[in-house]
Amino acid sequence: MAPPRDLIVTALLTPAVITRFSGQQWDLLIRQARRTKLLARLAHTLEGAGLLKAVPMAPRLHLTSALKLANRQDRSLRWEVACICKELADAGVRVTLLKGAAYAMAKLAAANGRSFSDIDILVPKAALLNVESELMLHGWQGGHHDAYDQRYYRRWMHEIPPLRHVRRGTTLDVHHAILPETARVKVNTSALLAAVVPLQGHTNLYVLQPVDMLLHSATHLFHEGDFEKGLRDLFDLDSLLRHLGATPGFWEQLVPRAVTLGLTRPLYYALRYTTLMLDTPVPAHVLEAAQIGKPPALVAWLMDACYVRALRPVHVSTNSPATWVARFALYVRSHWIRMPFYLLAYHLGRKALIRPKLHDDEKPVVKVDLKA
Amino acid sequence: MKISEVPLAELARLLRCGDLLLRLTPFVARVASDVPSLAQDIALMYADFDICPPNVFADFHVQVWRDSGVRRWIKPQARFSFDGQPSFTGLPVAQAFAMLEWGLNWCVAAHSHQYLVIHAAVIEKNGKAVVLPAPPGSGKSTLCAGLVMKGWRLLSDELALYELQSGLIYGMARPISLKNQSIDIIKRLAPDAVMTAPVPDTTKGTIALLRPSVSSVMRVKEPVQATWIVLPNYVHGSPPILAPHSRARTFMLLAEQSFNYDTQGQNGFDAVTALVDRTQCYQFTYSSLDDAQRVFDNLLQGQV
Amino acid sequence: MSRRDGLGCAVAHPFIERTVLALWSTVSPARLSIASWDDDDLAVVYDKVTGDTHLIESSAIEILRLIEKSPASAEAIAHELADLISADDQDKLPQFISATLLQLRDLGLVTDTPV
């Protein structure tokens, strides 16, 4: 039996309901939204529906605060992309943006209210060394990773260790593929790069073509083991499907392209869970064609049980043994499909023994020592 | 209803259930804790603050939970959480109240972009207000506490909430954090001052929190228009020197001492410009609180 | 400052030469917000595109205001601002302007285009 729909999902899908919310419901909604990094998106949705003024003052201030921060991050991102383009002008590569940066620069609805931390770019593997050295000449530095992490990234992952700019303080992830080398699915990166689309009004700036953008997002979410951003990523997929679905040929190309790239399984999951959990409108013939990516019946049933729980907001209000089990199972699966068993055992064993490092976006965004 | 009107046992129960809704104008915090001493510290320090009725919207859900397992009995530790997400370091249980204060500061500073949140003390007397921005170690809190004990209204010791459009500054009139020698200095200056018991061995040395005056708390809803910006500069043995300070440098200090200056963008630049435009900017070098009191009263009377 | 080499030709100091042979302008129009005060020899500038705030000398503001209206060479700038400074400091002006322009360029507030 599937869990009930969470408040943040209801509010985003049918914003008009908020006009009847009590103080307690607002309390829960703002908290769920904040934890799932959907607060600014909620603000954007309410503003677009002309409902922001109907929100009581106290929660409204949190919504407008989040919007302010998101707008600032958007401006920051645009400047950062401009700098990176300039820095790679002599590198002889096309600069292809991925994920959030791509959505923002392509002015897609998926970028509305999104929080940006890193910038992700995709370059051919052959050009990696050249790109890395050009970036370092312009002030980008590798982080302080130990030798194991460096080897892990360079040998097995689909990206080099994150780079940080010495002066601007921003982080850049340079990918040479969309999945790790060791993953069981081998994606044809050359095919992706051959089909990139230039961004109007910019020099040497590209994004993946619409179907590839969708497939990348789906691949990313359904290979992921950490669900802190799970619901946000699902909403990204929903937004991409709604928006890109209007581009000519999108629905016709989607399944054939997934077949070409070997990504029918993540496409199946993407369409399954967006339609199931977010009522995303997908043409029936596309859903039917995507069934070729469906796993065997037992696995499909198991994945349903896991994902409808794992993709719920990661928040105290949704904590339950079932959610925990689902997330753990998918965590193990994500490592399983990223690397062969012998590497998996070594990697997990090592991680368990070393104190986990914190991700930057968990740290409070405060520069001054508050304990003064 | 005020905290002082709630029996201690009931306060402790509310905390354990996470049902204590503390009004920290302009915010509301829902506080949960299983640390017994925390109920006592809240009862003492927040005596004059209001409790909200149940089920109101809370801006921040904060928790201070004791660590479980071995840490529950041996060198017991507690940890601050924001809406169920714990902070990285546990601290000795004796520091629970200080942890709550720091945690609440973080909540406000990180999430309240309706204000430019400046790390500064703000005090007011006779309708005139002084903003004292200062990096840690400049003696700001001691100076602030000293002046508040001698009749100045406390708006804030840590977080000045500057409303960009109106140019008005709000405070929360929350307890002032004192450390090391400052604790004794203030005790000597104002023997009636109400403080928590000093807690040794924090990362900042020994700290104690000083309860704000009742009148400060009663008037928490009244914002101020800043008249002066004064950068405190404690120098051992120094006579009091109030020197005019470059407005541009004051601007940069305010921007650096603001938690969310960058987020505010152009509006932040314009707001700080307006603040610096309409105030007199000084640096105040001093070593004695008596001197400070005299100088500030002179400032009030237009005798600089 | 130029110096004369052994052949009697004026050889411009390379530091100055770079700035003299270029047109200086502010980065895109209306991008900078400036706040300055009469009683202060320092001022602040906000760059709307990068979001950075800079502390600079008030004299640099004069240069910014000048080249915001229309791009100019370092020489032309010196000529315009000559009236603002005392006779004693006139000979230091070209070097000061060049140094300031390079500083402003480092901050990303101005650009130079070779003539």
C-alpha cells in the first residue's frame, strides 16, 4: 500500500489548496519545503499562481526569503558560467552544461527557484587533461582529497575531483561521461556530445538536446543512493517532461533515443514515478513504448515499494522504518550498479572506517563566528 | 502568558514534548529538549518573554538532545538540531543553554533575508540609537552589557535586523553573552544583574549569559532609526577616545559583518549606503566601562 | 615618465606605455553603483554583475565617472583631471592614473582596448 501524498507535493501540484491551510499546516509545509530544497520553488509556484499574497505573513517571509536567495544564486551562476566560458576559450572544446546550470542558462522552468551549488560541465574524455590544465591556469584548484579519493575519482568515476576557484570560491565538476566507468550500463558519451545544442546568445556554450537532458536527469536520479535531493530531482524530471514535451519530436524521439543510449531502464523508472507520484502528463503511447525498459515483474514490484517511499521528503515528518529500509536498499543498489562487487566491498569497507566528510551544502551558510 | 508564569515542571514537560513555543519577536521558535538544566536556564533568562498558544506557525524548530549510548552517562554531551538535522559537534551538557542561543542565532542569520542581518549590538536611549558592529574580540558584548546595565535599552547584542525598505532596525532583546573577565566586570558594575552560572571550558573560555532588562523586553517591538555607528575597540589601559571613522571603511565593516549582505545584492549595497549616510561614524577606543558610560551620555547630549 | 636612451630618442617606460596606447572604459554601462562622501578619501563600488563590493580611493571614482561617459586614454584622463590637483603633484599624475587604471582592471571594473 503506497504512503499518502506529502504536503509539499500537494502544495506544488495543486497550489490553490494553501488558501485553506492552518498555522500548523503552514508550519509543516515550510519545513518540508526547506528540507527538500523546494522552498524557493514553492514560492515561485505560488507567485506564478497569484497566491503569494494569500499566504499569512509569517510563512510568507520564509517564502520570499528563499526566493531572494534563489534569485541571487541565479545571478551568481550566470556570472560564473560567463567566467568559465572565457577561461576555456582556448581549450578547443565545446563547453556543455549539465543539470541545474543547463536548466538556468536554457531558461527552463526546472530552473525556477532552484538552488545552485556547483556547476557541472561535460567534455570529451580525450580533452580532459587539456581542460583541467586550462582551468588550473585560471585559478581552479583540486580539493584536498586523499590519495584514495583521487584514484577513486580518476580511475572509476565519470568526473574528476571537484575543482574550486581560489578567488571566487565556486565549485566546478568536470564530467567526461554521465555514469561512472565501472557502471554496468555503458552510455555512449560521444553520441551525447555529438547531439548537443548551442545556447542562443552565447559563444561556445551548449546543453544536451532535450531528450538527452531528460535521459541524463533520469539516469542520475535512478542511479543515486542519496535521497536528500530525491524529491527535488523528481520534480526536475516532472518539470522537464512538462516543458520539453512541447518541443516538436520530443515524445517520438524519447524511447528510441533511450534504446540507442542503453538507458531504457532509468527512462522506465522516470516515467513510472513521475506519473505515479506527481501526476505528470505523459502520452499513453510513450508510456507503453517505455515498457521495454521495465525490469522483471518481481523487481518492478520491489522497486515500486522502495521508490515511492525513498522519494518522499527526507524529513522527520516522513521518518518511518519502511522509509528507512527503502532508502537503505536503494543505497546499496546504487553502489551495486556503479561498480563491480569486489570494488564495492573495498569502497564501502573503507568508507565505514573513515569519518564521513560533510558535504558543503550541509554546513550553515554563515561566515562570521556566532559564538562571539 | 509569560515564561515566569509557567511552573518549572510544566516548562520542563513542554520542552520534553517539543511543545514550548517561545516568542522571540519578530520570530517564534518551537523548542524541544531533554536536558533538565535547560528548563531552568530558559525560566531564568527568558522569564519576561511570552509563550505562544499551541499550534501557531513556528519560524524555527530547534532541539537540544542529549547524546545517547555511552555519552549519556560518561561525560554527557548534548547536540543542537535544526528541524531534526543535528549539528556536527556535540558539547558538554553544561553548555546546553549556550548551544541553544548559538543555534537560534544561526537560524535567524541564515534564513531571514527580509532583513539585512548584521553582527552588531544595538542600544537605544532617549529615542537615539547606536549600532556597534564588531568582529569577535573587540569587547562589543561587554560594552553593550555595561551600557544596558546603566539605562540603555537593549535591542540586540548579536543580531541587528535591518529592514531594507524602511531603514529601521529591529532587535530581539535576547540574553547577552559574556566571557571570561567580562563576567566579573559586569557583576561588579551591576550586582543585581541576573546571569546564568558561568560555564567553563567552552571554545571561547568561560561564558555566562546575562538576562536583558525587563523594559528592553517589554519594548522589543519598537524598532529604531540609527543615529550613530560606533566601532568598539577595547585597549587595555587606554583613555576613552571617540574618533570619527571613514564612512567607506564603516561601510565595508558593516558589509563584512552582515551574514547575508551578498544575498541582498544591489538592495544591500543601497541599504548600507543609506545607513552610513544618515549616521555619524566613530571608532571608540576605551578600557573602562565608566569612561564608556560618560562618553555615550555625552554623545546623547550632543557634546562630542 | 619617459627616459631618454643613449641615442637621444624618448623611450616610454613600458609600464606607462601599456596604459597610454589603449582606450579605457568601464565594463558595460550602468553596471557599477558608486557611493562616496565629501569627508572621506575612500569610496565603495558595487558591481551588479559579479555582486562584488570594492573599497577604492575617491580619486579613482573621478576616473571611473570620466570614462563611464566616454572611453579615454590615460593621457586624456590625466589632461581632464589636471585641474583637480595641485601644481606640486602634477608630475606624479600620469603614474598615479596608470597605477589606478591597472588596479581597477584587476578588480574587473574597467577594461582597456588597444588603439
